[in-house]
Amino acid sequence: MFQFELNEKTRTLTLVGNFDASRTEEVKAVLDNVEDSLNIDMNNLQFICSSGIGIMVMTYRKLKEKGKEVYLINLNDHIRKVFEVAMLNKIFNIK
């Protein structure tokens, strides 16, 4: 099961569950409309597929061109390790 919610007031996208390829287009549609710095809360994320990571990288690039940031927050140990192995901890601001 996977759920996501964008809180526009706090500019936080919360991801919960297993983010697999079947849900990437839905998340992409939401992120395509984000124009300001963004927090992505992964506290309750158990899995993320490569397509999901790709969408985050595309969002990062789009916002970086506008002088904005993407912050990954509340990563559990497993998800943090995925980002470290892919060396994405070098580009994303991880809190």
C-alpha cells in the first residue's frame, strides 16, 4: 500500500508505504506543479523504486534551476541507505 499527500502550507510531501512504479505518474503529476522549495518526508516510507527516485531527481533539478531546494526529511535507516548507495546523498539535502 502507498499513500502520499502534499501539504501546500508547509510545502511537505509525505510518502507512506511502498512507492513502486505503479504510482510514479500520480506523484509526478503533483510534483510537476511544485514551484517552491520542498520537504519530502519519508518517515513512514518502506520502499522506493528507481522510478520514484528518478522523479525526485527531476524535481530536484527543476527546483534547483529556480534557486529552490528539495529537502529529504525523516529517512529511516533502510531508505537512507538506498540514497547513500546511489550517492544521492551528495545532491539532496538530507535532514
